[in-house]
Amino acid sequence: MITTETRESELASGGIAAVESVTAIAEVTTMGAIVQEKYGTAEVLELRDIDKPDIGDHDVQVRVRAAAVNPADWAPVRGTDVAGEVEAVGASVTRFQPGDEVFGWSGRLGGAFAEYASVTEDALVHKPANLTFEQAAAVPMAATVALLAVRDHGRVRAGQKVLVNGASGGIGTFAVQIAKSLGAEVTGVCSTSNVDLVRSIGADHVIDYTKEDFTRTGQRYDFILDNVSNRSLSDLRRALTPKGTLVPNGGGFDHRWVAGGGRLIRAKLSFAFGSRSVRTFIASPKQEILVALKELIETGKVTPIIDRTYRLSETRQAIDHVGGGHARGKVVITVIKAVTS
């Protein structure tokens, strides 16, 4: 069968994008992908043509439409969060078929900063109908961390007072909304420029950290999610109720979510005595978590917040923007524009 496919061929060396028409008499076997072959900053990333990823019996090949940027994106081919359309499925796959719109985690088998990604069947769910591909790509890692922190480890209940430090970031924007969906009274801490954003996603109270120190207001919280690590552990402890819980997040990722090692050790020691607790955990891709997030999204309780979108050829800039620590919500790479009729 002869097909004509037009795709963007982007030349990483000069940062120049050109559009070429490719006529193929067989299935396309190569793809554009962001590749990293040595340690370094985003400058070591290169956009190359490489072989499309193979799939096993339990895997799904996804034609990537969008991929989110996370601090964890260090791999030969980068990108953990993926959203796109199913291109092909393995012989044992039962949940998906070609053409399905999906989102999930691609980290196990290869990165999402590419035109195609190979993903295990149990790391995907169908995309919420009310989200764009870009919005769906923003969900998997950040929203999973937020859900595990607030619902599972914070055990937040209706009527409790919750504080999210770093409420305007990727994890923070999800955490505020999830805590509100559980009936909590939520306080978000952010910079002056993000006050309106945090209020718009449901925070009952917003503290501008440039004007006020939330650990010295006299208010006590049942649960604190600290995404910033800009307050000492003793200050955070003082801001908790006698039986309050702290989840510290230093922003370090490597297919897991934990605060910096030294800070975690100090936190464990600081909270070793007394009734207050500190909880840490490893976030791993689980389909049931994605299903729970999809339900929250489809019922209107959670909406992904996107700061900026970049093209695949602009991945270096996207990663640098996230690395700067001031993204509002999530940063997303648009890999292939969805066709609209």
C-alpha cells in the first residue's frame, strides 16, 4: 500500500525546522526523537531520526501527540508522560486497539519526546474526552504524585486544613484541586504573580510568600505538602497541628518522587518523637491511579494547568524552563498536531 505522510523534519544542529513530504511503500520504520547520549545540561540533547520502538506481546505503540516535561526526564530518549493515538498493539493486548486516544506513562520502555513511543498496556488508560492531548500529557506523573501525597499518605478528609507550599507548580496545581475534591479547606502558597491562578483552581486561602511567612501566622494545618523546601523542618513542624502530617518534596525525580536524601534523613529524625508525622513514598506507574485521575477530570473536579507548550525541536528550551523552577502548572511538548476535520 502506498501512503503519503507529511511530517516535520527538524534539524537539531541548527535549530531549523523544515517540512518534507515522505512517500513510503511500506510502514515507516524511523522517527524523530530527542536523544541524550552523554551527561550534561539540556544542551546535550539532539533531535535525530532513529528506529521506531518495537513492541512486545503486552505493549502498545503510541503515535505521540504530546508529552509533558518533568525533572525526571533523564534517559537515552527522554519523556515520561505521554498522550497520543494507538498505532499498533501486541498480540496479547486486550484493552486497546489502533486509533484509541490514550494517555499514561512511557518511562519503562522508552521516552515520549519522540514521534512514537512503546508503552506497556498497564501503563495506559483511555484519554478523558474533555481534555486535549496537551492537557492529558500533563497529568500522569505530577497528578499521580499529588494524588498519592494528598489522598493516600496525607489521608486528607473533609473539613481538614491543608496547606500546599508551591501551589502554582505542576504537582501543586493538582494537589490543590485534589484536596478540594476531598472536602478540605485548602491554603495555597505561591508568588505574587501566581495568586490569581491558585485562587482560580479552588484554594480557599492564598498566601503570597514574598509578603508573609505561613509558618509564622499562628495557623496550624492537618496536612502540609511542601513542594519547595524553602522553609526549615522546624518551621514546618511548628505549622502542623499536634497530629498533623508533612510530605516533603524537594523536587528530585528519577522515576520516583522523594525529597533530597539529606533533607529526608533530617525530616525523619526531626519527626521521630512526638505525635506529628512525616511521610515519604515512591511514585510508580499504576493503571488504577490513572483511572482515578481520569474520573476526577471527567467529573470536573480536576483540570490540568498548562504554562507553555513547545515544539519537539524546542525541547531544550522547555527543559530549561522547567529547570528554572518557576513554571505555572505543566510544560508540554507538542509532538504531532492532531488532525481536525
